[in-house]
Amino acid sequence: MNLFLQIMLIVTSVLLVLLVLLHRAKGGGLSSLFGGGMQSNLAGSSVAEKNLDRMTLFVMALWVISIIGVGLLIKIG
């Protein structure tokens, strides 16, 4: 169980980083450093952006569950 949760934590961490980087930049800051000022073709429609938001929230929920699970397993034994 511990190995499964650790693998899930690693996979969801990488997926979460990739999904966050796929979002369209909505303002200045660090996003403009990576070319956020230019229009992106990947997130052109609002439906795609909503689906990307849903996927990001789902992966984030899995990430939080895996962190809590690993923490509980460490605390128990």
C-alpha cells in the first residue's frame, strides 16, 4: 500500500505540474516569463479550458489523497 501511494504521489505531482503549465496565462507575473503574453493554440476555446480546469482539480484531489495516505502510513508505522 505504501509503495502504491508513493508511486501515485509521484505520478500525480508530475501530471499536476504539466496541467498547470498548460493553462492559459490570464495576467502578468511569472506566466509572462514563459511566453504567457502570446496567444496559445492549445487552450483556444473556453470548453477546452473548462475541461482542463476539471482535469487539474481531479488530479489535485488525487494528489491530496495520496499525500494524506502517505502521511497516515508514516504516522502509524
